[in-house]
Amino acid sequence: MRNSSKTATLESRLPLLAVEQNCIISKDGDVTACFAVSLPELFTAGSADYEAIHSAWHKAVKTLPDFTVVHKQDWYVKENYNPNMEGEEQSFLARTFERHFNERPFLNHCCYLFLTKTTRERMRMQSNFSSLCRGTLIPKEVRDPEAIRRFMETVAQFERILNDSGLIRLNRLTEEDLTGADHRQGILEQYLTLSKEEGASLEDIALGAEQVRVGSKRLSLHTLSDTDDLPAAVASDTRYEKLSTDRSDCRLSFAAPVGLLLGCNHIYNQYLFLDSSEENLQKFEKSARNMHSLARYSRANQINREWIEKYLNEAHSLGLSSIRAHFNIMAWSDDPAELKQLKNDCGSALALMECKPRHNTADAATLYWAGMPGNAGDFPCEESFYTFIEPALCLFTQETNYRSSPSPFGIKMADRLTGRPIHLDISDLPMKRGIITNRNKFILGPSGSGKSFFTNHMVRQYYEQGAHVLLVDTGNSYQGLCGLINSRTRGEDGVYFTYTEDNPIAFNPFYTDDKVFDIEKRESIKTLIMTLWKRDDEPPTRSEEVALSNAVNGYIELIRDNGLAPSFNGFYEYVKGDYHEILKEKQVREKDFDIANFLNVLEPYYRGGEYDYLLNSDRQLDLLAKRFIVFEIDAIKDHKILFPIVTIIIMEVFINKMRRLKGVRKLILIEEAWKAIAKEGMAEYIKYLFKTVRKFFGEAIVVTQEVDDIIKSPIVKESIINNSDCKILLDQRKYMNKFDDIQAMLGLTDKEKAQVLSINMNNSPSRLYKEVWIGLGGTQSAVYATEVSLEEYLAYTTEETEKMEVMQAAAELDGNVELAIRHIAKLRWERENENNQ
């Protein structure tokens, strides 16, 4: 027959009585206020930030009354990424991205804070008086309402102090958060099942001397409950060697090794017991006198007396509050064989903090029971040690996972620690929050750092979310992506302009789909013709400007009235014929407008001329409606005739979009071409663009790789950098010796410098990715991983052989780039599987 004398129902043993007014009430009358804590993201805080966080905690804890327990509980639970494959609007590449990360393991972090008001008697209870050991629990009446009211006032002050720090955010947990709802687990249920999975049911709990088991999960408990186990010195933060250089420090909280860096299922419990400091110090005074009397009989007594006196001296001279503290790591696993590894991992993490690992089995059951939210009053006092508030707070973990932006718009990047995909908004949400004042971006990265790869990834996602994208390139970096978009839209989008002898670049500046010629369109046509007619050092007269304006307006009216096909040839013939007659009737003098000179200079662009193809394209293409346009200008960037014309047309295309596409996101990305554009008198266009594009829901992005270019160019320095609130840097280790100049020019803080120099320093060998630093407005910055699927890689690659492989496969499949990418990816997967076998 089964012995049931040692079994009990959870209901009979549960030390909690009720949840009222969002507080947990225990059967001993303890009242607990509960919060969810939002901490800074991993690798984003500097030494000054950690000092500020530590100071905020210290100020907040000091407001709490005596006989309060501060219980900070950090959950680190292994989870797998669940891809979002729903929605027919998802593109081919978006689906491959989600599939690539399917089931990617990562460590999810949640932080809770429980402030428990208890009594002097409860604070001094030992493990043999835990509710686990008592036969029955008799509910007591709630304590003095006035004392509870004062406690809740101090809790509100505590919350306000931490929230005002700007680095930590406390959110009050509701009754539903604590007890759960129909289809949602509460925190209490999560703790009693050691699971955050929805639908997890309560299981049997075995609390024994040798082990603690919750269902099939077995616990391994390491404690810091004695001053002998603590390091010689503590600090608010520590140097993380793996991401630090001789020129920069990557900082983490002192307790980071037992946080996200400990890659197993575990809970890190941090307790501060706020006794009456005055009573504690009196007790120590008495103990010191006793030790002094017995010092002659034992050297240990003499040493203990010295330590007690030192403690008392510090308390009195610095006005410090005497408290007790305790810290423990509660790790668990379903596999009994894994417990040994868990024990080693937790011990190693504590050793990294210079603590002495102590695997606790004697009090594991009572510590697990006391760790229940709202039951901190049941904590066994012999498991705590005396200290002060400030050093105890150094053992708090102060960082969390990378968080996804709540904004619907953004790009997909990856967490640099675990590779979990995160949704990142670097445009709209920062603008809304006032972190940045414009959406412009400045991208810097040496050759081979993954610069074009990142920009491909970014603009592809912008395009898929409805943005109009115009790219100015000098190296066919976007040929694959543009070809994919072109084949997917059956030629309706994805326009690629490049110059070759067989197929030279060509436009028709007079063509529009809707026959609308607004002021911007007219002005861009005049600017184009003026560039063809006059040299940079030859300014037009007022009469010449008027004559040209009348000619352009007259030809536009002719197009509208007669329905003629617009072209530069038509304009030339109009000026030569009808407009010439109009000038004769007006008796315009030759010195005011020399029409013969005008026609002679423009003759190379007219039918039969050397450049007759340039402005007479038979592709009646209105770029206003095209959402993805690439101008590849590498072949003409040094051409004195073609390049200025092409750049004017590019600017006209974007400014036309900027002015006419109301409420539509648009961006222009200029690769290395900005250097050539800046040389050809186009500086004013760039300045205008960067200063005004924000007013039209647009963003201008400049990409460069040469440090000297950005340092020496006044255009970049004054116009681009000063008007780009988002700065994106890739691996800068090639420029390590020059980085001080870059830091000064970009206005980076020491914390941002340390982040940038940590790029790619500790990449996981099991994943293929490159890291990128993104800084917003000088106040928010982090390093992210650009990790993509094989299909995305084939669309973005700038390797000539791989691009040729995709293009050749597409040619064999009637130009279908998507099918070509699918085919090549399938072959590579099959080849990799064969090699693995």
C-alpha cells in the first residue's frame, strides 16, 4: 500500500492567501507589490549607464521601510524561434528569411520585482519554521491598514525613482498577470511549473533533502549566502574581454555571467532584507565586545572582532544601512544526465564573478518555496549574510535581451548573442519618440565589411513595405535584387539603368504618364537643358533664362494640345521652327538670346548627333510610378558630358517623387557615386536633398568606404553627416589607428566607440553573418547581426562568380531570377547534405 503520509495537496500548503488590488497577500499577512522590470539591452550600456542604474536602485531601496524584502527574480528560459509564415503578402525572400530561422534556439529573459512588507518576527525565521514544515497555516488578519498605506506610498516612490532614471522601467503587474486567465499563464503558475509555455499544466512537486523536482524537471541550486563565498571586491560593472580591445572597453553588469551569458534554463534570485539597521548595528556592537573579551583565547575571535569593527566603522562614518542579502541560481533540466553539466555551468559562471561556487542541497526545498512570488517572508534567515545596500546591488543583473520595436514598420536583423531575429525600426519610431529629427542615414564601412550586403537587405525590406526606392550605384551591387523584383513584377517594376556600348543609358525628360508638368518638372527640364547649353563657369543672363523658360513652356503646351509624342528631338525642332518665329515676332535681339548658338550647342543631342540616344529614349517610361529604380553609373562617372546629365535626371526623378507622392515613403540611396556627384557642381542638390527630404516622408542615404573622403569633404561633413541622425558603421578594425578622427567627426561617445570596435570580434562559428552598428541621434545605439537565408544571400551577393551563376541560371529559365535562385539554393542544400552524410 502506498504511503501517503508525506504527501499533501498544493492548495493546503500554498502560503498565499489572495491577490487583491494587484498585490499578493500571504497567509501570514505579508503584502507584496509586483512589477515587471525592463532593463537595458545587452551590450548597449556603458560604465556611466551602469553607475546611473546602480545609483537609481540605491536611492529607491533606501525609501523602503524596515522589514521589507526586495526580491528581484530574473528568468532565463530556452525557447525556439517561431517563424511568421502567415500572410499571402509575404515575399519570396521574406518567407525564406523566416524559414532560415525556424526553431533557432535562444535564451528568453523576463525580469520581475517583488517588494514584500513583512514583520520583524518573519524576517528572523529559520528554515525549520518554513511553511513547508508547519502542519497547518492559519490565515491571519491583514496588518495595520495605516502601515500598509505607508508601505504602498513608499512603493510608489520606489517606482518613480527607477522610472525617472530613464534606463530602467517598472510596470505594475495586474491581477491577471499574477494569477493568469483562461488562455494565459500567470506568474505564479509559471513558477510552480517552471515553464513559460502556454497551456502547461501543474505537475507534482517533490521537495526532498537530496533533490527538488517539479514534474520531470530537476533543480540544481547554487547559493551565495556567506561572505566567505563572495569576491574580494565588487563593482557596478565589469569589462567583457571578448568584445574589448586595447583601445575600448565593452562593459557588462558585474553579475552578467549568471544572466544571459549562462546559456541554460535558470532563475537568478536576488534578495535584499531590510532589517532595522539600528538594531543590527547594536547587535554587532555587542558581538564586537564579546569578541574583544575572548580575543586572548582565539586568534579567530580577534580577526572576527577586527572585521566587525571595520563593518561598524564604515556604517557609522559613511551613514550606510545594514541589511542582509542572498543570491541564488536555480537551474533545471528534464534530463537527469544533464544535471551534472548544469552544475558545472552554474559553478563556472559564479567563478567568473570571482565567487566561490556552493552547490546547495540542504536548503534547496525551502529556497525554492521562498522564491515563489509573494512568499519572500518565508525565506530562511540563516541563508543570508550581512552587508550594505550598495555592494549588494552590485550583484544585480542589469541587462536583458535585444528587444523588437513595437512599430509595424522596420527591418529584420538578428541578435548578436543568439542569432534570434528581431524587428528593428530605425526610421519612424525614433522620429516619433524624438530620438532623431530626420530619417537620413550615413553608412560607413571598408571594402569587404558587408556594406552592400546590409544595404541590399535594408532596401529590399523597405520596398516590400511600400517604399519607393531609388539607388545610385557604382558597382552592380543591386543587380541581383533588381532583377528579382523585375521578374516577380513581370517587368512592371525593378528598373535597372546602366551604360554599355550596346545598350547606352537613355531617358526622355519630357515624358510623363499623366501629362502633368508641375513646377518641379518644368524646373528640372530647364536645369537639364541649361547644363547642356552653359558651362559651370558661364552663368546665363536673365534674358536667356526667360527665353529658355518660354521655350520649355511652349513645347509642353504643344504636347498637350496636339497630343504629340514628347522627346528632346521634338523640343529641338520646336525651338528651330515655331519658337524661332515667335522670337522674330517679339523682335528679341541676338545678344539677348542667340538662338543659333543655342541650337548649335544642343545639336549633339538631336537626331543624328553623337549623343542623340541620351534624351530620346523610345521607352516611354514614367519613373514616378516605379518603386524600385537602380542607376548604375560606374561606366560614366568620369564622363564630362554624360555624367552631369544623368545626375540631374536622377535628382529630378527623386525630387519629382518627393513632391508628388504624398504620404508615401521614399528613399534615395547614393553609393560611392556621391563623390563624383559632389565634384560636378551637384553639391547644392545634395545639400537641398538632405535638408528637405524629411518634410516629404523621405530619407536620403549615403554609403562610403574611404575614411579620408568623409574627413576631407566639406559637403559630406556639413550637409550629409550633420543632417543624418542615423549613422551605420560596419567593421572598422582596418581603421583602428584612424578611428579617433572618425569618432570626432561623427561625434561618437566612448560607449559608441567601444560598440563599433567590438564588431565581428566574437562571432559564432556556427553561423554565417557580419555585424553592423546602428546609432540613432547619439542617444540609442547597438550592434546587430546581418544574417540571411541562402536565397537572400544569392539575391544580394556582390561576388562576380555567384552573380554570374544566378544570371546564367535565370537566362536558362526565361529570365526568371526567383526560379534561378530557388534552383541554385536547392542544389547547394543537396550538396551540403551529401557532404554531412
